[in-house]
Amino acid sequence: MKKLSVFIIFLVTITQLVAQTSKTFFPPEQLTTVGAYYYPEHWDESQWERDIKKMAEMGFEYTHFAEFAWAQLEPQEGVYDFEWLDRAVDLAAKYNLKVIMCTSTATPPVWLVRKYPDILKMHEDGTKMDHGARQHASFSNDYYREYSLNMIEKLAQHYGKDIRIMGWQLDNEPDSNVDYGENAQQRFREWLKNKYGNIDALNKAWGTNFWSSVYNDFSEINIPQHKQWGMNLYQRLDHRRFCDYETASFLDEQARVVQKYASSEQWITTNYIPYYDRRYVGASKELDFISYTRYMVYGEFSGIGPKGYRVGEYSRIAMANDYFRPLSPTYGCMELQPGQVNWGSINSQPLPGAVRLWLWHIFAGGSQFTCTYRFRAPIYGYEQYHYGILGADGVTPTPGGMEYQQFNSEIEELRKQTEVGKVPEEYLKRKTAILYSPDNTAAINQNKKTVLWNMEGHILKYYKTLKSFGAPVDFIEEDMDFSNYPVLVLPAYQQMSMELVEKLTHYVKNGGNLVMSCRTGHQNELGHLWQAKHAEPIYELIGSEIEYFDLLREYDTGIVSMKEGEFEWNSWGDIITPKPGTEVWGKYTGDFYEGNAAVVFNKLDSGTVSYVGVDSKSGDLENTVLKKLYYKLGINIKNYPEGVIVEYRDGFGIALNYRDTNFEMNLPEGSEILVGEKSIPTAGVLVWKL
């Protein structure tokens, strides 16, 4: 393992390379740029100039057109109308606003749906979706793909060399394409044939000798019925992979069409909802970068304290930043709510200051842009009562709109800083990676073994602890370089190839510090159990054997005892037998395997492996183990309370408070406060530089 001084030099170099990569589209001195969705087709044209002028006056620097406008762009088959959109682009340019141009593939026009009804997605029960919503056409329908690309080509021909267009967004929040139509059936078979080459290889991978499931030809295979009990797990998993592939490949096809006409200054992206069990995120290789959408207050996440639902769960933006950035060093947030929404389970008002907090949080993670959905609140359609930057009158700024304006002003002041601040060395030394595979998560979620298992919740127990340490965190994939991280965490990495085991072993023996949690190494990369002792390929790493695992009932509570205290669990517990020389950090108490190891620590050549065999109820066990490890390694950590996030970017330190009480920030000596105060209120922000 490289010495820490070399490691710091490496991080600085990587930061410089990322800045160079981003420079073409987003100059580093700009820091970030903020825009707003606008739908000219929703409003009387006499109001367009008033609206766009107001957008510019509030500090927005770009806008976003044509996302759902296919019916207006092509009102009849083969008849295109760009004149209205040209007028809108002209107005944006008049007020120095750049434009993101969008393909409208999420909303095909009714004439296309009625003339070619096979383009509609078919559900598992044979029923079809219909016109009137969005995302109802299938990416697996050959005709829809072909016709969509024709429309996109016309759009790209018209705007590809237009210097007022800063970039392109493909589709909108594309999700995994699930369709049971005939084209999808055939494309699934072709995808399987391309993946496996021959039917014998597929039979082996799927284990079709079980339950007389053997196939003689790819033509015999259908899309699996996911609701049918007992369907082959590997067939179901491959189908989900195929659905993700259809999404990624359709975006690539769109991108290649746009690339034929777009200038080198125009970028191409799409905006994903951060689902962490979807494989299409980052899989479209023709995109210049990717972005995410994030809504924080809509009734699903409680936050901290009884009113925390008004601020939102702090890990949602933090994890999206740390997940997208390693996949796409240039990234941004394409949709951030400006206030109350309409589609959640309980559509509460955000706490005053929360919108500004979210904007600063997205910036703190390293993003190059943020866009808000939307500038004007809609007065009709499905999204009535969804806030915009302006209210329903089209004139009055909403509270969230004023917070966007405040953030825009604050960023403008930051741009005036002539000297770059310093990043504390101890912050860089805490750099940690979480090895993550959405495929692994999808596999576990279709066979959880216990209703108490929550994959994302399990990962968050480690992730939230690392953020409380003040550690910069990257979610990385198997093909990335492990040696750049002093500590690497593998939460519940159930499917694992021997190549990965060897790579991890090399990482540890060369000085890396590996943390593995329960449910790791049970299966090979095909999802088959090893023909060996339970999880045997990881025994050298953990310096132990795993005898078996236990799953408790929801009303039962197990206890793991450590020197630091006792910790409750009931979802998953690996029963461990350590080998000589392996330290036992935690033991089970109160059950028939009382006294057996639950947490072990193993030294392997120059590195270490910590194995946490338990998924605790509250995350306190995971916190304690990581804290003990970092102290043992001599890595200086912070102890920020839950809900306080501290990051550094561009020489600025940024502290964010999602807690329901004030937080007093202890700043490094010589810090210059640029935004806020040391006493950070709920939904408050502090920005400084050294």
C-alpha cells in the first residue's frame, strides 16, 4: 500500500484530472450552474418573455425545453414544427440563458400510439398501458425505437449546431424497461443467445436440471412470470438484467443520433432516479456524463426528530452524490424540488431553508450543475399543486423559489474568491470506498431469506458511520482501482467471483484494510452456492470459518457482546469460528451458540480484514467496529452527530445541518467564513475556506 503522503498526492492529481475532464462543458471557475425546467407549450405565448426574463433576474443561468413535447414537435406523422420552440430559444438567448434540449421519448403522441398500438408496454398479466401518462411506450419495441430515432434526428439536425443549446437530455427519468410484448420476448431470447453463446451454457448457468427446467433451444424460452411462485431465480435475474440493458442501449442509440449533428460544445446526458438495484445507471457508454433527480420531502422519509420529514433524510443526497461521482466525475442533479410536491404519500411543506440546504448539499458533493423542476407551478394536469419557483399566478416567487435565488447569489459571491482554499490532510486520509454492485443487490432482494432484511438499510449503517467520521466516500465497482483507498468496505457482497477474491486478497496483502459484513461470499458470480464449505473462498481473508447463519423472528432479539458494549440484532447473524491468531472482537450471548464469534479481526501480511457477521438493529454495532478499526489504524476521525455532513470541494469547506437542533462547528484555525455562522441552525449551511 502506498504511503499516505503518496496517497494524498494521488488524490490531488485525480482532482486536477476531474477538473480537466469537466472543463470543456463546465469551467472550474464557474463552480456550479443552476437552471430551471420551463414548458413553453404549457403557457400562452404572450407570457413567455415575462417568465424567461424573471428566470434570468433570479440568477438562473439556463433553462430546459421540450422534455414532454413530442405532440407539439410532431403534431402529425412526419410533420414537424420547430417554429414555436425556436421562438422560446430566442427568448432564452435574449436574457443570456443557455438551453438544455430534450428528446421527448417519455411521451409519444396519441396518433403514434393509436396507429401503432404494439409500441405500448404489456404487463405480465397481458394487459397493456395506454396513452395519457408517460413512459408507456416500450424500449423493446422495434418500431418504437426506429421511429423515436427518426424524430430525434430531426431535432438534432435543427439544434445540433445551435450555440445557444448547452446540452441534451435523453428521455426523462428512464427506468428499467419491463415489457411482455412479442418484440420484448424475441429481444430477450437474442440477448440470452449473445450472452451465453449456446443453450448448454445457459442451462448450466441457470441450473435447469432442477425441476426439469432444461431448454433445448433459445426459442423455447419466455420472459419469466415474476409473480409465479418458484420461477427459476437465475432466469428472473437475467430478465431484470435484460430490462436494464434495453434502457441503457436505447439511450446509447439516441446519443449516437444526436452525436452526428451536435457540436463539440454540446454535451449529452440523462437523468436517473437513484435506484441502487438498477444496472443501467452508468451503463450507457455514449453519454458524456450522467445526472440524477432527487426529491426530499414527499412523505416517505422521516428525517431526524418529529419534524424531520420537513427537512428530509440526509443520506439521500449524500449517497446519490457519492454513488454518481465515481461513475461519472462530471455529474449533476437534473431535478431538485423547489417546494411542496403533489405525487407523494403525504405532500408536506418543506421547512424554511430546506431547499437551500439541498442545493448546498448537491454542490458539496462535487456536482457541476443543479436544475429545478420546475419554474412555473402547473395549473392543470397530473401535477397540480406541485410547487415551482413561481406560484400558480406565474408572477409571485414561492418560498423555495426565493431560496434558489439566495443560493444563486451566494454562488456568485463564491466565484469572486481569488485564492483557492486548502483541504485538510486529515480529511483526505479518511478517504474510504464502499464496494457496491447493483446486480448483487437485485439478486439478494429476490431471495432475501428473511422479511427483516433491508439491503439499502444495511449499507446505510456503514455509510452513515463513515459520513459521521467526516470521511469522503466513493461507491466503487469491481473493475476500479482498490489501492487508492486505505479502507474498503464490502457490505453484504453475496455474489463473488474467484477473481474478485484474489483482487481483494492482493489489496489486503499490500496494505489495504478490508471490512466485510455478513452475507458476503456465499455464492459465485453466477449466484450458485460454492461446492465447498459455506463461504469458504473468503476464509483466508477473514482468518475464520463461517459455520452457518441464523435468522431470528421479528419479536426476538439477539445480543452481540463487545468490550465496548452490547448490541441488538435479529435480521442476520453469521456464526464464526476463528483460526489461531484471529482476534475476536464480538461474541453472541443468549442463544444456543452463545460464546461463538460474531465479529473478528484478522491481520494478513501488510493489511487487515475485519468481518462483521451481524446486521445490527440500529447500526450501533457497525459504528463501533468501524470506529475501533480507524483508531487502530491511526486514522484521525471526526465524531459528527447524525445529520451533520461536512465536505470539501474547490478549496471550500461546507457543513450542512439536517438535525432538529443547532450544531456548533469547530472550524480549523485560520478559517475564513464565507456563508453562515459557526452555530448552524436546522437546515442551515456554513461555508469557509482555509
